[in-house]
Amino acid sequence: MIQLSAKQIEIQQREATILTEARRILLERGYFGLTMDRVAQASDCPKGTMYQRFGCKEDLVLALAAESLERRLAMVARSAAYAGMSRERVVALGEAAALFARLQPEDLRILHAATGPVRENASPTRLDALVRVERAVVEILKGILEDAVREGDLPIRDTAVLNEMAFGIWALVDGSYTLIESGATRNALALSDPISSMFQVFNVLADGYGWRPLYADHDWEEVLANVRRTVFPEEIQRLRTMGMPDTQNA
């Protein structure tokens, strides 16, 4: 184990303080209310020192997003280890994303803030750090798809098609939670249970690719219940403690 010097520890602690205050300001004031001056003042950090670690506020947002994504990655990794068939493991992955969104809504807001021009204006170092974590999430999904092919559940051999499937599933999940957060599922679409709707769309997609077991041939509600019992019992208990139902209506 590498022993950090006192100076390195001090730098880590200062960066942690900066990010703590940046997170608070971003969540309270939004992206446009987040300024380097406000973060420097709140963290009691000289602006010159802060700029050595974070060249712009976009760097702060991406650093916060990387932390949030690491937390989601930990849940996704647990879901991928679920002892089931490949398609069941993707259901477990979807439940990881759903629980993360419900239990960590502030993290979800930060992830949605770290898009578009924010990435374009950030430093390459901060962008690379975020992309590495994103890639780790995608590699887990692609690994499940490859397992499905190897185990004979998915009759596809074309890597390009598998990549398209990974993209479609990822876009479905992240896009759905973006719309839920914005209120579009409730106001524009009048969906009473958007999570269930997302699950139905995934199953149509999976059936279309011939991914077995098909939706009509399997008890997917029992699979989901088993995932909650065996992979995420603590998270489900937290929902109940918070007075939130096991399924989300929005």
C-alpha cells in the first residue's frame, strides 16, 4: 500500500472540501449559480490554489459527476453478479439504475448536468476521468450481452449489433430518468408508472432480438422480486424506511 505524504493528504483533503462545497452550491443554485468565486469562498480556498486543481467550473461539475457515477457503478457491478440467466442479469442492472435514481436523486441531477457544452468546456483530464467510469458501466452491460451469445440465449454474432443493443439499453435507461426528472412522463405523457413502462419497452426490444427467455415465457416479476431480495435488500429497506413504495409512480 502506497503511503501518502502529509502534503498529498492535505491536497486530497482540500480537493474534497472544494467538491463538497461545489456540490452544495450546484444543487442549491443550479449550474448557472455555480461560480468559481462562490466555491472558493465557501471552501475557504485561495482562488489560485483552486484553479490549480480545477481550471473552470466545468471541471468541478465533471469531477462531481465522476463521483456520482462511481456510486452508480458500484450498484451496477453488484447487479451484474446476480446468479441468473443473462437477460435476468440485465433486469438486475435495470433495478440498480432504478434504485440509484430513487435513493440518490441529487447524484442523478449532477449526472444530467454533466452533458453537452459542459463536457466541451472541461479540461481533457477531467473529461477522461469521467469517461473512464462511464466506460466501466458500459463494459459491464456489453459483458452480459457477450455472455448471452456464448450461452446461446442471444442468436447474434455481429459485434456491431451487440454494440447497438448496448447503446439502446443505455439510452433507454438514462433517457427515461432524464424525462422522469423533468416531469415530462407525468405532464406530457401522463404515465402513471414510467419505470414499468421502461421495463415493457426493454422487453419488446429484447424479444425483437430473440433474447431468451422471451417475455411471455418467464415470470419476470418473480425475477425482479428475487433481485430485490438477494442483491438489494438494504436499498429496499431504505425505501421502506423513507416511506417510499417499492415501485415508483411519477
